[in-house]
Amino acid sequence: SFRQNAGPLFFELADLLLRRASTTHSAGPKQAYLLEARATVEQLKTAELQDYFQDECVADLQARTTGFDRLSAHTVAVYPILLKNRTELLLSLPQGMQQVIVPIGRRKLTQEIRAFRSLLEKRTTREYLPHAQQLYRWLVQPIEGELEALAVDTLVYVPDGPLRTIPMGALHDGERFLVENYALATTPGLTLTDPQPIERDNVRVLVGGLTESVQGFPALDYVSLELRSIQRLYASTQLKNEQFLLPNVEKELTEAPYSIVHIASHGQFSSRADQSFLLTFDDKLTMDRLEQFMRLGRYGADPVELLTLSACQTAAGDDRAALGLAGVAVKAGARSALATLWLVNDQAAALLVSDFYQQLQQPDISKAEALQRAQVRLLSDQRYEHPGYWAAFLMIGNWL
């Protein structure tokens, strides 16, 4: 794969720059090394997504991205960089870059991540918890002091490799999940993020979904509830079951300016982009077709603000499938995506999604905060406290 062939070159350079930064005591040169290390990681992310999608969607987005050093005072971007003999946490802070070195190598960290991920969907057991706590000790505890000193409320993760396969919000400090302390977002790279607050006036939503079993996929009984809750909140067009046909999706996306596109239907992300799809009543909506349909409204003044995929899944432990999910907003030309890492119980999904949209109507709340509130509310219900119910939802891309 691209990562096996080209990845080591990027990591060797990042490793060298980070080692130089750690032995440099003068602030100016240290910052220069850290900025160069971050740029190297960003280049890898961009190249990897281009290789996955095999098209120009990445370059198109970069051409309209405003620059990513403008994080707000209470937002920190975290780049976990997995190296052979250590893990480096590279922090993009309002006042500059900072590095934190954790003496855990890539292999050991990856084993822990895989064990954690394999237990997240087993909703009848709490076996995930020791792994959630160990990962917290390695990946969050070393930067806690910094986050508290800055009164950080939002963490934007730029995960790499196996870290793309897990939701950071499900890490646990022994008392609370990370999502209970911070709003969280994930992005394939800050240079691939268009950070603009969501436009709340004249929101129009295209809602598509399947409640019936089609093409061998099981019925999603609670999707009706999910779609109704959105219709109560926003002006929307609904395509449900036999209306949710590929030509109808194309017609709506190419002819009407929607700010939110919500798809409550089975979606599968594979290690190959050409095998990833969203299920319609009659067909499969591939990533290329989705891009094609959304492209017309895409680089005008109003790209789609949010693409929600509430019933999609990636193969457990498949880094490249998770890369495809993380890149879906970039591919579709949406500023952000709300999507699931695994297929969530559809009753829990309906509750979380309707709460998310309700929170999003508050005037001063970001998409990441709206998701945080919806997740915390769901996990505080005893029936749904297991992360299998709420943690799969990721805010991808523009978190504002």
C-alpha cells in the first residue's frame, strides 16, 4: 500500500525533526523544527488521502482552505505520532507548538488500540474499560496539565494509522470518559479543514433513509423516528424508502442548495474507495457519485455545511477503511461530516442524532459541542452508557 511504500520516508523525517526539537533549548529554532514536523505529518495525510480516493478532491479543498493556525484560545489540535520506540504528542496551541514524548513504541500502542477496538461493540461487557484507561494514561494524561492551564474545551485530533479506528471520546480517566470533559473532533489533517462557523440562518436539509430491508441489508426500524425529529427542527426534503432512489438523490443534490445532507442508511467504508458505498433503495451510492452529485454546489459560496451518515460502518481494525471514513467530508466537498465508525443500535442512533440537531440550534454552540452534549446525555442514560451505543459518532473536519 501507499503507506507501506512511502510512509516510512515521512516518518523518518518527522522522527529526525522531533529529535532535534527535543534537544534544542532555544525557543525560535525549536518552534521551527516542530512546525516542520507538523508540516511533514500533514503532507503524509494529504498524500495518503489522494492515494485512497485517486482524484483531485484533496487538491481542490486545499485551494480554498484559509490556513489553520487560527485555532481559538480554548481549542487545541493534537497530532499523536507513532514512532518505533516512542509516541510523540505534538500540540498545536494558541501560542505555538509543543511536543510531549511518551515512552511507548508503535507496536505496543497498536496492540492496545486493537484490543480496545475489538471490545467496543460488545455492549454486554465492560472488558473495554482497562484498555480505555491504559490508552488514556498514554495519550491524554501526559498533556492534561497543559489542557487545564489553558482552560481547553475542544480537542481536535489528527489521528494516524491505527488511531483512526477508535473514538478518542471513549478513553477513560478512571472516573469519566474523555467526551465528558472535552468536545472532540477528528480531521485527516488541519490543512484539509475549512474552519468556518456553521451558518444557522435558512438551513435546508436533505434527508434520505431506509427503514425497510433492501438488497439483503437489515431494516433500520428507528430511522423513521430519526427523520421525523429532523423534519420538526428544519425545513427539509425527505426521500424515504422507495423515494430514496439514486436519480432522486442526484436531482436534489444538483438542483437545490442544501446546507445539511443527512443519510440514514447502511454505509460501508472499505480499504478501497471504489468498494465504499451508501445504500439507496435501488442501488449503491459510491463515493465518486456522491462527489459528482455534490460537486455542483460544492465550490460556490455555499458548500454543504454538514454531511451526516448515521448508519455507516468500517471493518474493525481496518486503518484504510477508517481513512476513507475520515476523508468522506473532503471527498464529498462538505465542510464537515458526522459519521459512525461502526453500525450503532438504531434506537440509540435516533436518540443521539435528534438530540445533536436540537443542540445545534443553540446560537453559540459548535458542531463538536453539539455532539458532545448529545453523547453525554445518551451515556448518562443507564441503558446506553456503554460506548458501543454513543462513541461511534465522530465529528469529522470543520468542528465549528
